[in-house]
Amino acid sequence: MLGQMMHRPLLISHLIEHAAKYHGDTPIISRETDGSTTHLDWKTIHSNSKRLANALVKSQRLSPMVGSIQAILQPSTKTGI
């Protein structure tokens, strides 16, 4: 369609896929509330997000549909990534 700047929807999953593909080894360092640090990279974040999505589909019998909204609220800690 003419006039569209993007070829696919702007979704968080697409942003994570892009980061994993082009910046996969870029370190992500998080500081926890107890002062410890966690070291991850975009490839790991992508892998974890895919595992979470697949687990949700299996456990809740969810079927992602175009236009459906499914969300989880999780604090920004190492267990939430």
C-alpha cells in the first residue's frame, strides 16, 4: 500500500528480533535492588522472550491472533527478562 513507511507493525517482539539480529552480542547490564548486576545480551533476551511466548501458548491454550492483545506485567528484574 502506498504511503506506508513501515513494512510490518511496530511491535516489541519485532524490536527484540531486530536487536538480536543486528546487535546480538551487545551487553545489557542491569543493577538489581540488592546491588548485584546481571549481564545479558540481545540474543539471550530474544531466546527468553520466545520461550515465554511458547510457554504461554501451551499453558493457556492461547492462540495469537492478529489484533489480539495479550500482556504480562513483570517488574524489571533479571527474572522478568
